[in-house]
Amino acid sequence: MRKLVVSAWITLDGVFDADTMPQWYAPFDSEARQTYIREGILACDALLFGRTTYEMLAPYWSSLHNNEMGVAGKLNSAPKYVVSSSLKKANWNNTTIIGKSVVAEIARLKEQPGREIQIEGSALLVQSLMAANLVDEYRFLVHPIIAGKGKRFFKDGMSTGALTLVSTQALDKGVMVLCYGRG
């Protein structure tokens, strides 16, 4: 049985907004952060996206053919699943659209042999999977800045229940890796 792992890059106040990444993500780049991200992607055997994240990532990564950044090959060859009721076609290699019975389909994917299915960003999808108790682990790459505004990963009033700290890692420039499992 595979684990369903959430991978999210956020600020101290939970902002993960791609539109504001130049302010909160870019200034904290380091070799250690790049290595952490690369190793995380290489460790999974399938990727899961919400439609918005898929549409943001697919055009860029699908155009790369020389294993750029050490992950393009993996991203282009790994099985990918995109949850969407409106997407009719997925052009990124090896992508399947999940449009109906989302919770049942993802539960079925988890039952298959393998290591982990990694969800990149995709907060709305994560929120629905949390409600169905399908998320096994959360891996947050927390950047030492308070954005003050922007899209937050978790919406107000949402509750995960207690989580168990699995591991922590301090990276350069004050970036922290915080990994939590279900409590």
C-alpha cells in the first residue's frame, strides 16, 4: 500500500500563492533546498495534482527533455493523476484525469503496490482528501517570512486533528522542513 504525501512550500503564515513566490520563495533559494526538493520528487512513484497546479506545471515540465534540474525526466515519465471535473484532455506524458469518484479512485491508487503518491501544492484537492482521511503525511517547506496576504494552504475553520511530528530539518537561510503524519 502506498502512502499519500502532501508536499507544500509555504510561508510562516501558510501562504503558498504562486503569484507571490518572487517575494517569499525566491529569496530563500539554496543548494540544500534544491536538493531537498529534488530528492522528494525522485522518491515518489506517482504524482497527484489538482487542475490549477497541473495547468501551471505541465506546459513547463513537459517541454524539457534533458532531465533539467535532475527531476525533469522523473516528472515526465512518472504516472501523473490530475483531479478535475472540467479538464477534458491531459497532454503531459503519462497523465490520467480523475473526474469522478475522486475519493474512491485515490483510495484505489493508494492500495496499489509502490512507495508514495506525492501531491504537489493543490490545496483544494488536499483539503478534500483530508476530509476523507486519505493523507498519510504532510511535508512542509516553510520559508522564514510572513507574507501577510495571499492564498493560504489551509482555509479558516479547517481542522486536521492532531498530527504527529515525523521529522524536522533546518536548511540554509532559515528554511525549515517540517514533516507530520496523522496523529
